[in-house]
Amino acid sequence: MTLSFFDQFMSPSLLGIPLMALALTLPWLLFPTPTDRWLNNRLLTLQNWFINRFTQQLLLPLSLGGHKWAVLLTSLMLFLITLNMLGLLPYTFTPTTQLSLNLGLAVPLWLATLILGMRNQPTLALGHLLPEGTPTLLIPVLIIIETISLFIRPIALGVRLTANLTAGHLLIQLIATGAFVLLPLMPTVAILTTILLFLLTLLEVAVAMIQAYVFVLLLSLYLQENV
């Protein structure tokens, strides 16, 4: 039976029971747990250094009101990086290739930033819909355009993450299939294809980390507008 290239993106199930919740929960077990000792091991020290550096970089443009989101945004960053990286392993499932999951993360967080802005500073939040100095005839058109662009933001967040990871996984599978087919026919070309596959895998590791960072960075920019 010939399988489709898109079968790798199907949600896993066992005896009819969806395993999506298991796929989202297990990565948290891979993080080293903090200890009460004064001196930590190297892995925990590296993890703490990464979290501190990322948190400082993320909260740099935010005001003090946005610092309350530090734990949420940092946890989301680590969560997305772990899911994306584990999805590059063979015979694994990547939950972040599901548009429903990405929209489930993007829409509530974007809506929370929007509600926060409407509650704390409604005049400034509504002022983004109409730039200063707009001609009178263009006011209705610009309000409609800015409103549409505002509601497209969470959709763009989810689609960007889904599209980049899906494209990378498909490219890896296509090149790996090509190398496997060319091996008995043209070994030299198959070796070159395998080298290309290795370089593409390194690129996908970078994409997995960058896309998680971009997702959280854009959320922090939306938060900055409303705080």
C-alpha cells in the first residue's frame, strides 16, 4: 500500500483514541528539573542561561505592565521549540504542523492582548484603526482595512508556523525518497542527494527554533501595542 506524503501530518491514534494530548504532554518530561543545590549540573545551567537571555531580550521593548507576561511567553517559547525539534526525529509526530493547534495557541493569546488594550487604554487601542491626518473621504475605507488587518493577525501567526514546518517536513521526505530510489541506479547522485538532505536537516533545525521565536516575538509586539 502506497502512503501519501501527507500521512505524516495525520494526528496519531491508538485503538481509536487520539494521542494528541500525549504528544503535547510528554515533551515537558525532557526538561531537567531544578534542584535545591547551590551548584547545578551543566545542562541545568545552560537551560537557565538560555531562559534568562531570552527573557531579557523579549522584555526589553516592553513596559513594566508587559513584564507580567514573562513566564507565559517564555514557557510558550520553550514549548514550541521542544515540539518543533522533536518532530524532526524519525517516526515522530509534530503537533505544530496542525493548523488547529497553532490557531488554538494564537487566537486566545492575541485576543488577550487586544482585550487588555481595550480595558486599559481604549482610546489608544482604537486609535490604531485610524492613522492621524487621514483625509475625510478615506476614513471609512481605512477603518475597514485596519480592522481586517487586525483580525488577520492570529490567522497569520498560526498559518506561518504551520506552513514553514509542513514545507520543511515535506522537503525532507521528498529528498530522502529520491536518495533511496537513486541509490541502486546512480550511487554518485544518491550520495550528493544525501549530503543535500543532511544540510537541509540542519536548516530545518534552525527553522524550528526561529519559527518558535518569531511566534512569541510577534505576540510580544502585539502586547507592546496594548500595554
